[in-house]
Amino acid sequence: MTVALMLLVAAVALAVGTAVENHLAAGREADRAVVTDVASRAVQSLVTIDGQNSQGNVETLLNISTGEFRDQLTKVSGAFQAILQQGAVKSAGTIGTAGVETVDGDRATVLVTANTVVSNTEIPDGTQRNYRMVVELQRQDGQWMASSVEVAP
């Protein structure tokens, strides 16, 4: 009887442990999907711009940014918009691939590739550019936000 009770307790403990691990794994996969999406949207916002809608371009990026990155964007947004408008800058970008490097608690790093065709007053027919970007994210109030976006070396 004691052996049977011990086996029952062990089986219950194993089942609870497996259920907890499955729940945690599902949460990690959900985080990976969300950080990939937010990082891709941040890069997409940077590589798809239009001098005629520069205010909207900046606002889109500000809505998914936080911390020092958001502060820097806010500081330079007026000058950035003026440059886009004066140069008649247009850039049509697409995301190539995005892969999660790390997700650790409330921080994540995602690598994103992007391709774009940029035109302006000096290059009216446009030129193709390809980028590899490193996007740092931070969970803030339950939402993942871009805290840094840099071109990878």
C-alpha cells in the first residue's frame, strides 16, 4: 500500500511538472512570436518612409518604441521630417527574415534583414539597399517595445 501511494504521488508530481513546463514553453514561444513581429514592424517603419507622410512615419515608429531609442527619435523627429520632405525621400522596404537571438525575461534581441529601394531628388530612379538590423526589445507594461535599432556590422 505504501509503495502504491508513493507511486501515485510520484505520478502526480510528474504530471504537474510536465504541465507547468508545457505552460512555460508555450509562453516562451508566444514571446518569441511577439518580439519577432514587433522587431519586424520597427525595421519596416524605418525602411518604408515617404517625405510626404513623414509625420505618420515618425508616429508609427514612436508607437512601438521605448526608452532611449524613443527619446532620440523624439529629439530628431522634426529635423528628420524636414530632411525627408526637402529631399523628396521615398523608400519602399520589405522584411526578408527575422530571427530571435535571445529572449530573457523582459528583454529580447531580434535580428532582421530588410531590402529597400530608396529614391530622392538626387536619385529619382532609386537605388536598392539591403540591411541587417539588430533590434533590442523591452517588455513595458506587458507590451514588447523596440528599445534600440541598429544596423548590424
